[in-house]
Amino acid sequence: MKTCTDETVIPSKTDIPVVGKAKIKNPISFGRFVSEDDAVLVNISKRNVEKNRQSKKAPEHTYFEPAGPRSRVYFDPSKTKVAIVTCGGLCPGLNDVIRAIVMTAHHQYNVSSVLGIRYGLAGFIPQYEYDVVELTPDHVSRIHEFGGTILGSSRGPQSTEEIVDALERLNVSILFMIGGDGTMRAASKVVAEISDRHLAISVVGLPKTIDNDINFASPSFGFDTAVETAATAIKGAHIEAMGAPWGIGLVKVMGRHAGFIAAQSALSCQEVNFVLIPEDPFDIEGKNGFLAALEKRMRERGNAVIVMAEGAGQDLLEVSEETDPSGNVCLSDVATLLRRHILRHFQDKDITPNLKYIDPSYIIRSVPANANDRIYCSFLGINAVHAGMSGRTGLVISRWNGKYVHIPMELVTQGKKRINLCSNYWRAVLESTGQPLNMKNEPEAS
Amino acid sequence: MKTCTDETVIPSKTDIPVVGKAKIKNPISFGRFVSEDDAVLVNISKRNVEKNRQSKKAPEHTYFEPAGPRSRVYFDPSKTKVAIVTCGGLCPGLNDVIRAIVMTAHHQYNVSSVLGIRYGLAGFIPQYEYDVVELTPDHVSRIHEFGGTILGSSRGPQSTEEIVDALERLNVSILFMIGGDGTMRAASKVVAEISDRHLAISVVGLPKTIDNDINFASPSFGFDTAVETAATAIKGAHIEAMGAPWGIGLVKVMGRHAGFIAAQSALSCQEVNFVLIPEDPFDIEGKNGFLAALEKRMRERGNAVIVMAEGAGQDLLEVSEETDPSGNVCLSDVATLLRRHILRHFQDKDITPNLKYIDPSYIIRSVPANANDRIYCSFLGINAVHAGMSGRTGLVISRWNGKYVHIPMELVTQGKKRINLCSNYWRAVLESTGQPLNMKNEPEAS
Amino acid sequence: MKTCTDETVIPSKTDIPVVGKAKIKNPISFGRFVSEDDAVLVNISKRNVEKNRQSKKAPEHTYFEPAGPRSRVYFDPSKTKVAIVTCGGLCPGLNDVIRAIVMTAHHQYNVSSVLGIRYGLAGFIPQYEYDVVELTPDHVSRIHEFGGTILGSSRGPQSTEEIVDALERLNVSILFMIGGDGTMRAASKVVAEISDRHLAISVVGLPKTIDNDINFASPSFGFDTAVETAATAIKGAHIEAMGAPWGIGLVKVMGRHAGFIAAQSALSCQEVNFVLIPEDPFDIEGKNGFLAALEKRMRERGNAVIVMAEGAGQDLLEVSEETDPSGNVCLSDVATLLRRHILRHFQDKDITPNLKYIDPSYIIRSVPANANDRIYCSFLGINAVHAGMSGRTGLVISRWNGKYVHIPMELVTQGKKRINLCSNYWRAVLESTGQPLNMKNEPEAS
Amino acid sequence: MKTCTDETVIPSKTDIPVVGKAKIKNPISFGRFVSEDDAVLVNISKRNVEKNRQSKKAPEHTYFEPAGPRSRVYFDPSKTKVAIVTCGGLCPGLNDVIRAIVMTAHHQYNVSSVLGIRYGLAGFIPQYEYDVVELTPDHVSRIHEFGGTILGSSRGPQSTEEIVDALERLNVSILFMIGGDGTMRAASKVVAEISDRHLAISVVGLPKTIDNDINFASPSFGFDTAVETAATAIKGAHIEAMGAPWGIGLVKVMGRHAGFIAAQSALSCQEVNFVLIPEDPFDIEGKNGFLAALEKRMRERGNAVIVMAEGAGQDLLEVSEETDPSGNVCLSDVATLLRRHILRHFQDKDITPNLKYIDPSYIIRSVPANANDRIYCSFLGINAVHAGMSGRTGLVISRWNGKYVHIPMELVTQGKKRINLCSNYWRAVLESTGQPLNMKNEPEAS
């Protein structure tokens, strides 16, 4: 029986640090400012509220600070220089976030300068000799129509000292860091180093993950676009599977440790028969194994579509010791293993399956953001500038229960989000595919 | 100065009626069932929670019942016949909702029959002689790839008695009604009539509105797709405006009383200079009027893109007395008025603007749902079946704070949702367009 | 009975003038050059070949000169300045043509400068004070991803003298004019004026027409993209028509004097029941009229989709005397007339049709070119540069029988292309729609 | 130096055989019929015409018979049963061809029945026990919105005798065979067997090849759609290459023996720096080799996009003896080889390239046809029915010089079409990419 983790993680501390007291009148022209006495409930489950009430240990409610402009800012806009860096793999919407930061910083706050750091954290390090680019509204006005990041990106850590040296040298007041959980950990170190040096530099994070596996970033930007793009590959696999006798379509999508893209794109296609994800280990052979279930499906319906996250079934392979430049363990290729097993399984029964393998790979992360992600990224970028100008630091911008909020940076780097196998969400996937609840064989009694 | 309404409407009563006690073991194979002691907080604003706490009149918290399968159902699946009807104008995702209901009813509950009612409520009325269609999984398996509704739809009310007569005659146990707030009001009457006749028939509503203007349906299904489609028209207007001297692109999008499509598609395009919505009246002429602002923009930048909701500026026209078959007041055409005024305004100054008018009209509502809406519609349909099988009635399925919930039908028909002019959302639109906060002239002192 | 015009127009003269003898070795690095003894047969119909053979008046064959690089060029590349101007309404692919000219001129010929003239012919005229822009490879490298023209455009004629004055003042050696048949006529005047002044300036035309109605430009660039875009509007109309009782979808597409977009997009959709085009007059009322045919279709199938070119049925309206800035006669709105007649016709029989009208208007011409048009436009632009460098003038680049050729400018301005009502093409449209061959009533015998 | 083949292949014989004399009046309602004295010139090059004239061996002109309806048909429509079979790999447009055949056969000729043979030629063979499906207009009315083939397909030959047995048993009068050159060879054998048995059964071929490599099928249907889809993968590779330091995007597309998809999609993207095709062998190492050229590009511009046809560089690998079920030789994976070499080459110079590999594989062939291919496929299907009804056999329907024609079946199976390395077309690719004309090292002098 699967063990089910509780879905709700309630943070005990949600305060956001500041680099100094905000005393300057906010120059933006529109609107009522966010009032500091409002906040967004973290937990919206009755059961949890009541548990907290009874336990009397935890506070009954925990809140996140709402994002948005404050009536007072810390940094003097006309003297403020901000910088943007994009790190790690591509993700739809990076250019939208960049654009929103540049537009808000320039048009709302009239900051003196927005710098673009080239090629990720490496762009701070003198030895690489990458130029810093000045980002103006004209420069960025149409970048949201392109995928990727106009700044370029790179993987892997760089010296925290050298990064802060560069921020000092460039006179940066606010640094916007867009990247994955590795980048957010690097950001935390930068915040600590800034604090040690008693500098007044804000660091605002914008969590990025194509896999949707960062806590408190839900969903992560670009995920919707990635799913939409993955769905076209799955549709192709479905057409191929139906177009031949004993047709099988196998699609591998991104998802190293979390199967969200696989699950979500299967839900959006409604033509998938098996979703294999890292969270739910399975056996290939055996009475309850994947091949038995696949054969059953094939005999009943004549074809099958399988969507696997790249990290699914890693336990079936010997663990590799290799890591990529960001320190991620290199995954062995389960798709190859699976294809070999499927072919052999049916050939042993004198059946030649028409197995078509599709790996959309980087296509799904290099497309421009769709309308939904475009808006989401705009709001993330806008709110990042408001947060930075107010003097806040060590936070990320996210959406929680539908509201844009400030979340302490350390919350998003504690653990990773996974698909909860006991959730309605995963049940909906299983219902949609019709795959067995469990594809593990019972351990033999000894 | 604009008056700002408070965003939060807290319902006092969120209980869902039932047609009878659920005693039968739920036959579905997966998962843990929804536990009745959990619920979803309606209000997630700290300020409101504390207000309630202090007032001691209202309960501190109000909850919505979570959607999902219950361990016990009321209707005996093998003897249950369900029916689906789609009413009012088209909206992306209708076929996805139909498909999800059919698939869940058949595959999860093995109901005896799913009936499709043709052409809206008229399909119940004998005089129209529309056939009822049997909906099988094979029949619906690919309908989600098409826009529209395979059942057809129609506008306008029909006799509640005749509807309930038809339900009795057809032996329907659960009726799924997909439609706008008029349809939800009709549904409430059907629920009352069923109750008066002491029948055990559940009615489950699925609120549909391309305008995104139904309370507690947020966002409404199909809205994301509609915005994405409207955005292509706006992009065209932008290209046209830039392609000619004194180029102006004017786009009219749906939105009779609420400007959500206009606002949201402007946010997604980032190339719009004016968004005109019904919620925010404006003057055309005068120092602060729209034309003055337009001219300023044109002189500074050489071109402009205007997006107007069809219901914007209705006060500028004489009120029409006409209504359409659903009883909606016919709107006069402000776009025509605006075009005339713009042309005259510039011609008076010896300028010939290149004004290009685009009305995508029905294109934006007849497209198939995008991936995001497809998933949303699936969950709405799945949860509608679970709700109906449990014996609940007089409710709608919606998403609240990110969770699927049961909402009493009367909540969604009380008032309509509007853009809050004091919200961060509207401020983001104004910031994105750069249009004046207010395009009304001061009333003259007398 | 319809009179059928013969499809083939055989030009008697296909020579291309030159501004001087090409003596300079072509610097481009690739390939065999076009040999001047080859050519492309104009006429490929056996019947016409034999008619010519027998008549002995005309030469048996007429040929077009093939496009492509010549071994010798007239202009000295390093001293050559070229200019590009885009005129008239937008059309998909304009930016692709611009890009191809810039890239070929710079990378293949290393010309000294490529100038972009802003806002059409007006850009030559000093009084408008439009800047000339320098077009570099970097400047244009991604413009093909956007619709419209980065140069801007305008309608209407300008003084030929002033245009040639500007060419002299700017030291332009080759002028590339992209525009409709009005522009090609203007180009011919510019060629004549240049000749009168004994200047060595080449003028190369690139015929542009969204309506596909220019002779010897077949199909015109952007047409395929326009059809693809129009098809989405028609698809919407089909969905609307099927979604309601007595549903009728009416779509108006571009096509002032030729119905190619209407016909072609109907062929691509396969869901259209009536195509109304300017070439085929019809009656609305009467036994054979359009309404009788529409009613027959509605009674048999319950719905109908009608696609009309904007110029269809102009004889049904009083002729307007108005013209637009390019001198085109303003068309009255037959769509409005048709809608009124349809509604009244059915209401008189106590039927309320659900008539949905869609006018995609400028959407179809402002989109970026699709892959097919992108390639076509590239070849047009590349070959235009080769033609200009060789010293040819007074020609346009086109594709004939699948080969890129040089066509004398006057051939494309003699008459306009129309749909031949006796062709297999129009028959395929009629077969696809099932509409009557003839919707004109017999004249009454007197 | 490359050897350049002459582009023009002039067939000596273009007559189409018939199964019997057409005596029955054609029942179709529209139009003038094709007159048998017209024809389409095969050769449109002046040089070839004159060569023929001088040689006096060949006839001066060769013509193809035009496709279209004849005034007399051979088969009695009301007693005619036709059958459709789709063979080999998927290709966009298969369903459009099927639909057009069914619609024309039913609506224009009122044939008694259209049979769909399941899963290719295997569908004729009793042992596989595949059902034959009856194809009605209702059944096929929306199939063109889906990719693939509703009939299913399979690879490989089947017994000619058994196929003709099945045709006799099913009383088929006309068989439409859609497939690649293997299928066309099988069709020729079926025609011969039918002739030997003195049966009156027509066989009409519709050549299908995603690679666009069949002679006299130019371009093949679905090719335009495939290119459009491949272009999105290339765009992704370009975004990836620009998004990282030393970024390289490598895309593999279909094209076993001909590089048309690679070349055409590179032309449509305009962002490709190397196109590697089977027709143009290259060295990897060495002074003139691919890696030297790649390094040059990387040092100059910082990134590169490479598009390779799957069959490119096969000579670099040891030849495999394996064949797939259709008898095609299995290609070794040059992409893997290339990736290894690229990585090692740069690592040897202490550079870590960011190499992103994208293989869109089956995605590009399983999508629905675009508007252009949809129309093309319709005309192919329509004309196939006209040809079959007229009693013609042993022919294929194709487009030549822009006209639909009948081509003898043996012409399309003689040799395969390749990219002519001396053509303007390939030069345009080289110009667009900027890659060296030749990436082969000189053989060492001995």
C-alpha cells in the first residue's frame, strides 16, 4: 500500500526581512497601496485550522504578506540601479518576467538604470568577460514574443563573494534573480553576504522550474505553456498508436523528480493510457508489472499511449555517479530500457508492436509563453519591483491561493514539491488513463 | 473620485441540500474519498478574518464543501440515468465538460445511461420535437477537439413544469445543467419544482460565462481560451496601427457588463494603450475625455491600440428597449460611435488617422478549449458526477482558492462579478496601458 | 448561361529592359549562374501550343526569363546603395521580403547600404518629413516573426518627379517597390521618368495583393497565410451554425473584385455551403435566388455556413461614388443587406434563424507569414536583388509554372486576375459547397 | 567538385491505360468536362525544348493528360463499389484524401459503396482478420481535423494474388491506393494481375512521401505541413542555442535519402547555420570538415543551429545490414556520432559547448494537414475518383507545373527524387545558412 504524505506544509515563519526602513513616498501614480495589516491565509483547509486551534501550540493561522506597491519605498527611485539575472535551464516566460521588471522599474519608478547580467551567475564573474547590458523599455518592448531569455543563462554555482563584489562595483540596489531552487539557495547566500557586509542591497527571487517542483511556487510560471506544448507531442503519439496494428506511442517529457508535466499533459489530452512518474515506482515485469497492464490494454483496445517523466523508474537502473554542471545527478535513460522491454515482451508472444517513441525534449521549454503564463509572468515581475523598492530582501514572489504574495526565500528551498499519490489530482490522472492503481509486485513471503 | 467596492463577498450559508441519504457504497475503484469533516475556507484575507472575530456576529470562518467522490452514494449506479443540457451562447470547453461527465458516469459509476438534451432547455419541450441522444464513451471520445457543443444550445427560458415532466418521463436521476446565470436561475426553479413534487432528482449546475462575470466561478471555464484568442485580434490591431502613419487599431471584444476579456487580453498582449470597460464610464470629448488622451498618445508615439468591451460606454448612447431572446437588453453599438468621433476629431485637425477596426466576435467563443481550460473542464465534469451521485442537488461545481468545491446555486445567481476599479488587477491594466486613471470630466460647478 | 473566359493570357512581349550592360564579375560565392539561353515556357497547354503552331501569327512559344544570379552584374556592389519601399495595405510576408532583400544585398553582394523608406511612397516626399532608416542584417534578423511591415506603409499616389528627385538625392541605384497594381503602375512611371532623365537606376517590383488578383503573380505572396487565417474564422462560423437550431454562420472575407480568399478558404475548410464572390452575380430573392437555395439547405440539414467576399453582390446595391485614398471605389456593405434579407425571409415563415456574423477583417492580413509564404517571400526578395544587380529594370519577380521568373512590369498592370467560372477550380468549390451552379433568375420573357 | 545532375527527366511515354471504353454519360452536375485534346506540357525549359527540336529523335513536346471529369465514364455509378487503402508511414493529409474520395464518390457519382481497407495491404489478407469498414459521408465529414489515417496503415508487401482475390470477393471496381513508392510498385503488380485475370478493376495511385522524394509528385502532399511543424523544432533549437554560452542546437528531421525537409524547413526558419543532407556527403574532421566550419561560426557568433536529415552522413558509419518490415535499410544514427564528435572537439580546446539535441521525429508527420495541404489533398482525391470512374488504371494523380495530371504509375517508381546540388534551390539554402559550399577534404595527393 502506498504511503500518503499530508499535502499541507504550514510554515511557522513567514516574515520578510528588510534592508532598511521605507521612508520615501512611493512615486507611482495609480492606486491604493497595499495596507500592511492585510495578509493572505496560508492554510485554507478546515481540518488544519481546527487542528491548530486544538493543539494550541501553533498559531491558529499563518499568513503570507500580500505583494504589491507600498505607500513608502526604501530606495530613492531616481538613484536606484537594479539588475536582472536569469539562471539555469530555459522556461517559457523568462522574457516576460524580464520585460515586466524593466517596464515597471522604468515607467512606474523612473529608476536610473536596469542592468541585464549575461549568462546567469557567470555574468557577475570578471574572468568570463561577459558584457552587462542596459535594458531600456524600447529594448524589451517585443521580447515577450520570443522564447528563451534575451540575457542568456548558464548553470552551476559561482562565488558568492565575487557576485556581491560585482553588485557593489555596479552600484546595484536591487537584484532580481530568476532561477531554480539552486539559484534560490545561491540567492540566500548572497543575501547573507550582503548582510555581513552591511550593504543596502535587496535580493528578490523569482522561482523558475519547468518541472513545477518548487514548494510555494504553484504552479510555476511557464508550466502551463510547457504542458500545452507537451500535449501536441502526446497527440502525435496517439495518432501514431491508432494508425498501426499493435500501435504503441511512448512519449518522454521533462520531470526529473516530479511528474507534473507528464500528469498534467495527460489530463489535457485525455488520450493517454499510462502515466509513469518518479513519485510512483513500478515494476516492468511480473503479474502486476507495467508490461502485464500494457498487454491487457493492447489486447482489449489494440493500441496504447504511454507518457513517462524522464525521472520515472530510476530505481530500475543502476545509479549513475555522474552529475551535470549544476550538480544534478545524471539520470539514466529509462525510456531506452522500456522500449527494449516492450519490444521483447511482445516479440516473445510473436507480436510485432508498432512502437513509436517521441521525445519533444527542449521544444517544450523554448516556446514563447502562452497568454496565461504571459499575464502570470507580468504580475510576478511587477510585484518583484514593488517588493524590491520597498526595501524587502530575501524573499520570492509567488501566488498563493490565487493572490500574489511575498514568501521567505528559505521556504522555497526546503524540499521539493512532488505529486501526492493520495490526492484527488493523482486520482484524476488514474481515472483518465485507466491504468492500475499500483504496478508494483508484492514482495514474496519468505 | 471612483467609489471602490470591497472585493470580498462572504456568503452566510454554504450548505448543500440533498435529495436523500447516501447509503450505497461508492463503486469507484481509486482512492480515498473526501472526508466530510474537511472544507475549504471561503475567506483568506486576514483583515476579514479579524473583522469577523471581533464582530462576533458572523462566524469567524465560512467554508465551502470540497468536491470529490464520497464513500457513500445516494443513487444506485446501475439503475441511474443522467442527462446533460447546454444552454446559452457558446463557450470554449463545453464539449470537454460533456465528455468528462460521460466518461466519469460510464467508466467510474457504470450508470445505465447518459442522455444528451438537444438545443438547450428547448430540448425538454415536446413541441420542438428535438431528439434526445444517447451519449456513450465512444460517441464523445474525441469531441474535446472541437469547439462548440455537440448537443447544440439555445437561449431563453422554458416552462419549469414541462422540464420536470420531461425528467420524470425520461427517468432521469441526475440533471447536469451547463449555462449562464439565467440557466442557473432556471435550475433553481427546477430544483424547487422537483422538491414540490417530492421527486428524487438531483440538479447539478456548471456555470458558464465567456465574460467571466459570474460570482464564485472564478475564472469561468473557457475564459482563458477566449483571452488567448482575443489576443491574436489585438496583435493584429497592433501590427496595423504600427504599419501606417497615424495608425489606430480598435478592437471590440465580448463583455456586456464586465470588461474581463478586454482587460485580461490587454494584459496578455502588452501592446494596448486604452482598455475601455463597462465598469469604468468615460467621456469622449472634453479636457479629460478619451479623445484628448488618445490625441496625446498619438502625438507622442504615432500610433495607438484601443480595446473595448462591447458594453463599454453604454451611457453615451440612448438606452435601447430591445432585448434578445434570453431577455438581455440589446446593447447599442458604441464602437460605431467611437469610430465616428475619432475620425472627426482628427480630421478637424487636418489629420487623417488610419483607423482599423477589428471585431473578432464569435471567433473567440467557438474555438476548442486550450490545454488549461481542457483540464479545468474535466475536473468540473468529474466533480459534477461525484456530487450528483452523492445525492446533492441545487449546487454548482466551481473552484475556490484553487480547490474544487460545492457552491449553493443561489450564491452564483446573486449579482454579477465586475472588475473592481480599486484592485491591483485594474491598476496593473492601467500601468500596462499607460491610459489615464480617469477619463471623466469634472462636473461643472453651478 | 455563364460566359466563360479563356484562362490563358499569352503575352506577346516578355523582354526585360536594362539600365546598362552588365560587365562586372558577380561576386557571389555559390553556384552556377543562370544561363541566358534558358527560359521558362509561358504556356503549358497543348491546345494553345497547337493553336499557335497552326496560326503561324504568334510565335509557337513565349518564354519568361528565369530569375537568379547572372555571371555579370551592372552595378558595382561596393558602391551600390539600394532602397526598399512598401506600399498599400498590409499583407503577410512583407517583412520576409524586406529581410531577404537586406540579407542578400549585404551578405551576397556587400552593397554599401540598404535604405528603408518609411510609410510607402510618402516616404520619398520631403513635406511629410519621414526619416529614412538604414537596414542592416542585425536590424532585420528577426523581423520575419512579426506581421506587417517594419517600414510602415501608406496608400495613394505621390509625385513621380519628387520620387525620382529623392532617389537621386539619396544616390539610390536600385529601388525595390513592394505593392499592389497601383504601386506597379507608379513604378512604371518612375521607370519612365528615370529613363527620361538618363539615370542609371533600376526599379524592381514585387507585386503584393492579399486578394490574389494580380495577373502573373500566382499565387501572390501572403495569400496562403491569409487563407489559413480566414479558415479559422470559417471554422468558428461552422461551430456556431451547428450549435443552435436554425443556425447560420456568415463570414465576410477580403476580396474586392476577386473571390480567391473566399473560394480557397472554403476549399480548405470543407464545411462551407455557399461561397459568394464578385465574379458570379446572384439574386437574393426569386425562385433561383440565394434565399431559396439557403432555405432548401436549412430545411434539409438544419444549418448553413456562408462565406462571402466583400465585393460579392455589389450590383445589388446602389453604386457609391466614394473612393478611398488609393482611388479604390468604396464598396457598399452587402453583408448588412444579406443579413437583413436572411432574417426577414425566415421570420416571414415564422422561423427565427440563429444568424452569427463574423468579419475577421484585418486579422487575416496582419499575421506573420506561415512557413510556405516565408520561403516564397525569401525567394522573391533574393531574386529581386539578383535582378536589380544585373541592371534589369521595369520588371517584377514572380513564380510561373513553379519557376521564379522576370516579368515585364506592364504585364502585371494590364487587367486583374479573376476566378474563371468555367474552371476546374470553381467547379471544385461548387462541388465542395453543394451550392447551385447558378443563383440568378431567368429574365422574364417579355 | 560536385557533379551536377540535370534536373529535368523527360518521360518518353505518358499514355494511361484503361480497363474499358467509357460509354456512360457522366452524371455529375457541374461543369465543362475535360476535353481529351488538351494536355499539360511536361517540360517547360526552353533549352530542353530546343534540344528536342534539334535532335529530332524525341518528340518536341511530351504532355501529361490533365486530370478531371470526363464527359463519359466507364463504370456505371450506381453499381460501382470503390475501396481505399492507406499504406506505409503516416503523413499529414491522409484523412483529407480519404474524405475527398468518399465525398466525391458519394455526392458526385452516387456510387453504391466506398469501402475502407484497414491497416494497409494487410487489410486484404484474410489471415489478419481485419474488418473492412463502410465509409459514408457522415462517417468522414470531420476526419480532416485529425492527423493520421482513420483506416490505419501498415508497412511491407503482401501477396498480389491475395489482394486481387479480395478485390474480386468484395466486388470492388476501383481501388485507390495511397502510399509510398513501395506501394506504387505493389500497385503496378496488382494492375498486372488484374489484367492477367481479365478483370475490369481500376487501380488509381496517390503517391505519399513525407520526405518529398518521389518523382513526379512535386511537392508530395503533407510536405508543407511537415516543414511547418519541423520549423517549430528548429525555432526551439535556435532559442536554446542563443540562450547559453557556446550554445549549439542540433535538430534531426526525417529524410532517409533526400534532404528536402531539412532544406525546406531551414529556408522557412532563416536561423539555421548548417543543413546536412544525404545528397551532400561531408567530412567531420579535417581542414574543410564540418567541425572546422562549426568552430569558425562559433568563434564568430557564439552559437549555431544545425539541421540534419536522418540520412545525412551515412557513409561515415559502417553500413548496417538490418532492414525494417518494408525492406528499407536501417540507418545508423549519425546524430549520435555527430554529438560525440562536437563535444569532444570543443572539450579538447577546453570549451564546454551547450549542445541541445532535438528530434521531433513522429510529431511532424502525425499532425493534421494545414490549409494548403488540405486543399491539395482534396484535389488529389477528387481527381482520383474522376480518373477511376473514367476507366483509367495504372496511373497516379499528381500536380505538374501547377496543373493536376494523370501520370503513368511506372514513372513514379523509377528512381527517387533528390536535391540537385547545382540548383538555385540548394544555393538558396547555402546562402541562407552561410555554410561552406563543400565540407569534404581534398583527397591527399599520392
